[in-house]
Amino acid sequence: MSKSKGGGTGRGTGKKGWNRWQAAERKASSKPKPYVSKGLQKKAEEAKAARLNDPS
């Protein structure tokens, strides 16, 4: 009887599992965030103030 566990990554599947993992990682990292970081908030406020103060 074989001691091998069922399929999955690293068990003769080539790069299939790794590619799936990479795709999921990219999808998660490119998903829009539910919040805005403080640095970006500050930049947005400064840009808004500059637009309001601009006479043109």
C-alpha cells in the first residue's frame, strides 16, 4: 500500500498548483482596498485645496 497522500501541489502536478497560487495572490493584491491610507488621504486633501485656491 502506498504511503502517498492524494494529489495537490508538489506531488507530480508540475507548476499547476504554483500557478494557481500565484494567480490568487495577484488577484488579492490588486483588489481595491476598503480604506484609504493616511498618506493618500493627505495628498487628496492637498490636491482639493489647491484646486479650490486656483483662480483659473
